[in-house]
Amino acid sequence: MNKLLFSGVLVTTIFSVQFSSFAQSLPRLRRNMNYAQARTLLIQRGWRPVPNSEQVNNPNRTGVIDSLIKKGYTEIVDCSGTGLGLCLFQFRNARGQTLFVSTANNEPKEQSTIYDWRIE
């Protein structure tokens, strides 16, 4: 009886650890992937957008940032005004890791696409 109980607890523990790891793992991101799709995958895996109240509450934000916030992307950190016009977004998981995702093609009528990402 004790062996059966122990093996049940062991299986439950292993399953919980594996499920927890799955929930926090990074989905397969790729360059040029649609940001909206990547964002959905990240949220499904347990990554939470980190709202940037400074940008959300800024009455003088740029048109690009304004359009991204209106799309619901309140995790916007900032956008560069030159070059590729990259924008940076921030997510955090339950382990406290921070994921930064940069995007290109951020014009209001464009679909933002993944340019790069990093975990800190």
C-alpha cells in the first residue's frame, strides 16, 4: 500500500513539475513571425505582458506607440524613431524571468513582426 501511495505521489510530482516547466517555456519564436500570433503563444505558455503605465498614460506618445496601445499591446516599452523603427515589448513569467521582444513593421496599418528576442 505504501509503495502504491509513494508511486502515486511521485507521478503527481513529476507531472506537476513537467506541466509547470511547459507553462513557463518559451514558444518557438521566429524572425518575421506576426507579433499578434507570438503574443498569443507567449500568454498561453504563462508569459504575462508587463503593462507600461508610463506609455499608456502618456498624452504625447508617438503615433506608432499610440496605435500599438490601441491594439491592446500595453507591454510596449518604447520604439526607435529611426532606422528600422523597432519597438520593444516586455513579458515576465512566474519564475521572474523577463522576456524582451523587438518588432519591426510597426506602422499603424502594418502587422508588427518579430525581429529579435532575449530573456534576462
